[in-house]
Amino acid sequence: MWQIAEYDMEQAIKSLRTTDGAFRQRIIKGELTLEDVERIISTATHGVVQPDLSPLPLFTCYTYYDK
């Protein structure tokens, strides 16, 4: 488990916003992609963490009423 400081995340977003116009538009609209989130994490950790996020849920919680 990794803990990334909020400051580092903010700096990564700021950096990506200034270098990538398409990223800036997606963040304004609140429509970030999984690739955007991966880039934010990678930038915030200086490339130490290279996430490979999945759009599918890894864990599913079922209740008695879901059956």
C-alpha cells in the first residue's frame, strides 16, 4: 500500500495541466480517464509507482437482497 501526499498529487495535477491542454479540459469538465489518473499517480511518485488500473471492480459486495 502506498500513501501519496496530497501536496504531491496537487503538484502533479498542476504540472500535467500546464503541459497537456487536453488533460486540462478533461479536469475542468471532471471527466478524467483511467489513463489520466495513472499519469497523476506516476508523476506524483516521480515514476516509482506505475499503476495499471482496471475499469472493472475487483471486489464485489453482495447483500442478502441481491441474490
